[in-house]
Amino acid sequence: MSESTSTVSMTSTAPKKGGGRPTLSLPVILLIIAAGLALFSLVRVISGANDLTSVGQVSGALQLAVPIGLAGLGGLWAERAGVVNIGLEGMMIMGTWFGAWAGFQWGPWTGVLMGIVGGALGGLLHAIMTVTFNVNHIVSGVAINILAIGVTRYLSNFTFAEAPGGSSKQSPRIDPITEITVPGLSEALGDVQAKHWFFVSDLAGVLGGLVTNLSLLTVLALLLVPATWWILWRTGFGLRLRSCGENPVAAETLGVNVYKYKYIAVIVSGALAGLGGAFLVIVSTGIYQEGQTGGRGYIGLAAMIFGNWMPGGMALGAGLFGFTDSLKLRGGAENVHAMLLLLAILLVLVLAWQLYKKKYWQGAISLAVAGLLFAWYGLTDALPSQFVDAAPYVTTLLVLALSAQRLRPPKADGLPYKKGQGK
């Protein structure tokens, strides 16, 4: 049976609208975003942490969120095809080295291309081990992470160490990619944000961060989120790929080449992670340094899980982790201290929802934790520097813990598959 025929067959058996989980409409999503921004504005006014939603804060958060988002997007491609990719960190490391190696010699865009190639090589290796040889996906991913560290360290010894301005642990400086700023609009939004008005200034700060000193690579990375959604959920190719992650045996009986789609998905996964690594060295820092990924591959995986294996949710998770990470760079302890108040207010809202749902025991826990956070905020003026540094990782753990009950991964994610099972 041909793949075009199988697409029609699977489409005809797909669940109709309204039969599954409810989907959020655009007005509802915009209302949620507005409510969240109003909450941030309230916390900013009460705490006096005026940099919380400034243009610089939002711009920095976006730059920190992009590598995490690209890694999460890579994980989404692989897992939608049924392959767990814990090796995203190693593929990002490959992307950083290949991107820096090509970038300082032939320019930043060549570095971006080679970063993608480096990550794709890691994805190809992962696909060979998991798809062809049925190696446990976690074992394969961990092996790639360890291998990437060793390979890049070895290559740096006779490439960057011999280059002017480089060493065995860092590359020479790489030329930056062009940044764009919308003239007039950027300055106007910055002026409104500086007024510190409730909500209006916060909205101006968010919009200003999206139109000020924006790298062209950032724009490309942001466009990959809707592009991934369209490819995987609006094309026959995407339907076949996702069927490999839901029920590969059924997909095979309908004529889908499961091995091919798994290979494509995992290689694309590695390429996206490699692009995230190239972004780190070319846009974020302008230089390669050993260990600079800092676990962003793992956080990207957490963002994907938080987003329930959907591009939009993953982007929101990456934005959350990027924003948390940026707090320590601008305002440091003051901004993170204000987040205690934000968490306490959120828990009060959770308490109200739990009481409405008649979950009194969970509501009592929320009330107790909210009370502790309010007391912590009221009795202190700042937080220890160690807590500020750990804030992104603590956020990752909390988000995963709180979102665990609503997750729905692909049914065949991580399960071994052998060709011919559907015959």
C-alpha cells in the first residue's frame, strides 16, 4: 500500500474535533497571557523590582530561551516519532564546537550551518543505535552525551589551541550576526516602559524586548516553532511521522516506512539541538567555551515535557526557563526575591481553584506553602546568591512536578520496534 493511500486511511480514522481534549482558542490564549502579564505587573508594583518586565530583561530572557527552545523542539521531533532523545545535551555540545570551528574561520552563517551538521551527526548516531540496533534509548542518549564531551575536548586541543586568541578550552572570537531594531517603535516602547505604569509599561517592556537588538538567527529560531506545528500537524508527512510514535505496527500495516520516518525525525532532532548550540556560541556569547551548554539540553527536554509534546507549550516552557535564568543577570537577588511574592500569589489562586474543585487536602497544602512564601518575602530583603544561581534548575523541578499529572506522551515513545511486526 502506498504512503499516500496510508495517509488517507489514517486521516479517516483520526479523532474528530471535539472528541478529544478541549483546545484553547486564540482569544482564550490571549486572555491567559494578559492575565499573566497583569500578575507580573502587580508583583512589580508591590516589590519595586521595576526591571522585572523591562526591555532589557525581556530581550535577555528571549536570548536565553532560544537555545532551550531549539533543544526542546528537537526532542519533540524525535519523541513524536517514538524515540526518546536524552542525548540532546551532547548534540548541543557538538553544535557549539562545530559552530565555533567554522564560525571563526568562514563567518557566522557558515558556523550556523556547521553547527546544524554537528548536531545532525549526533542525531544520526542516536538513530543508528536506537532504530537499527534497538539499543535502549536512555543508554544511547547518555552515551552520546559522554562521547560529545570527549570528542569536542579532543578536537579543541589541535584546533582552537593553535589559533590566535584561542586555547584548548575556548575558541577565538566569532563575528556576530546582524541584529535588527525597529526604529522609532523600539525607542517609544522603551520610554513607555520607563514610566512604570501598571500593565501598560509592562506590556511595552515585553513588546520592546521583541523588537530591540533582535538577532536574525533569533527570528529564524522563533519561526521554527510554528513551522514545526504546521509540518507535524497539517501535512501528510507529519501525520505519518506521528503515527510512528503512536502505533508503529499499525503504521507499518498501512504502508508507512517506519524506519525512514524515525531516522528523519531523530536526525532533524539532532540538527535543531545543534542549531541551539551554534546559537549559544555565535549569538549569546560570541565565543566557544568548554561546558557552556550548562545542561540546556536537559532543560529543553523538560520544556518539551512541560509543553505536553506540543510546539506551543514547549515554547512557553522555554520562555519560562529563559526568563528565570535571566533574573540573575539583571537585578539578581532583587528580581528573584520578587518571584517569591509571585509564587505566593499563584499558590493563593491554586488554593481558590482547589476549593472550587472540593480538593480540601491539596488546598490546605497550597495555603501552608503560600503562607511560608509570604513570610519569607516579608521577613527578608534579598536571597542568598546560591539560591539565585539555582533558580532556573529549581524552576525546572517545580514545573515538572506540577505538570506531571496532565502529561500525555506518544503511546509508543521509547518502546523498541522491529521491522516486520505489522505483517
